[in-house]
Amino acid sequence: MDILSLRLFLRVAHLSGVSAAARDLSLSPATASARLAKLEETVGARLFNRTTRAVSLTTDGAAFLPYAQHTIETIEAGLGAVSGKGEEAQGLLRMTMPGSFGRMHIVPALAAFQDRHPRVSLDLRLSDEVLDVVEGAYDLVIRNAPLADSSLAVRQLAPDRRLLVASPGYLVQHGTPVTPEELIEHRCITFPGGGQWKFVNGQSIRVPRSFVVNDGEAMRNMIENGLCVGVKSVWNAYESLRSGRLVQVLPDYPLITTSSISALYPRNRIVAPKVRAMIDFLVEQFAPVPPWER
């Protein structure tokens, strides 16, 4: 598997045509076709669907694409380091992040990142599901959940302080709990699998789950509308707390928080300039004090 064949694969995928990609790389169409056939033989899968009108990636080709891109970018970064020309952030950055956090705190800042690094393009996946870094071929993952995968390098971006909250209307109607035990008598909301709330003083309660939801913004809206009591990250609820739409419940009983906002990337890979550029940019956005704690 040689570099030129990988470059050809990427150009055919981008241009949707063998002849156009061949011209781009100063190859004859016959030579390009032979190289692609050899590449498919090496990979052990058909990478393209070919018709008289167009060429498109197969499912296997689409799965192979980010790995080929990463390989080429790693080689280019190495050549740049050896030649002394420096490393410029460029190429496609595949990145996944929690939906609510991404919409509130990362997406609004991307214009500034693009101004600073115009040669980096972005492929973003916003999801509250914990997606696999390697299987998804992601360059960078933002998480706000406890970290257990030791194969990933971690850079902490910001704390993820969490509070018990409710709407003023809910507390007027149902009363304000003064101890954790009293939460048993209240309507509560959790994420799937979030069946226990633990407090710094050593107490814990099994949550009387009246509601379960898998989306952070939906949870905040349900709490604001007076349905229940729930745990919210300060980064998600800070505007509602400042406006009075939400108030903290049990302020004398802080919760144990085992997560932080972190950037993760495969430990066994060379950190590409595009990945380092995004991590440095996000650290700059959230340090030394993140906007939701100011």
C-alpha cells in the first residue's frame, strides 16, 4: 500500500471520478485504474461502486476513508517536521461531542477557530451517546462523562459541576426538600441508567424516577416547566439559574461529581497539527474559568 495509491483513493472519493483524479495526480486513467485495483486487493474489499456516469464509495470505502486521510496527514506532518517547514493545521478533523454542550459552547466558537485555521475542515457529530473513538475513526472526542478507556489520551478542558435544581413553581406546588431523604417524596428526572444520586457528605438516594430522558436540553426544559427535580450541569443550566427559571435545591448538600469536560484522542497516534490546534483553541475558550462559572 503506497502513498500515491492512498492519495489517488482520496482524490477519487473527493472528485467522484477516476479520470479527474488521475489528471489531478498526473496519472493516465489506465494507471489510476490499475492502482485502485491493487489497493482494493491489498485492503481486501471493494472501495468504489463504478458506473458509466459516476464513481461512489462503497460502505467499506466510506469506512476506510478517514483512516486513509489520517495516514496521509500523519506522513505530511512528519515530512514537515523533518524538512523544518513547521506543521500547519490542515485537513479534515472528525470530531464528536455531547449534543447540548456542543450546541451551547463549541459550535458558537467555530467561526473564530476557522478564521485562525482556514485549512482545517470539520466533520462534527453531536450526540449524547458515548461514541467509540476508534470504531468511529474520530480524531477528537469531547466527553462530559466519567472516563474509563485507558487507550485514550485525555486533556481536561473544564470542570463539570452539577447541581440539583427545580423551578420556583414546582417548589411552590410541591414544597422544598430540606434533606436528601425528602427527595423520595418528589417527582424526579434522570438520564437512562442514572438511578442514584450521591452527596459529598456520604449520603445517597435511589432516585424515584418519574421521568427518564436521554437529551440534556429536553431535561432542562422539563424541569423549567415545573414537572420535576433533576440534576443539571452548571454549563447547561447557568443561564436558567441566573434568570430565576431554575433554583438550586439542597444547596447545603452538594453532589459528588465524577466527570469533567475533557478532550480525548487515541493514545497510540501521532497528534496531528489539526487535533492539537483544536485542543489548544478549546483550552483557550474555557480556561482559566469557563464562561458558565464567571
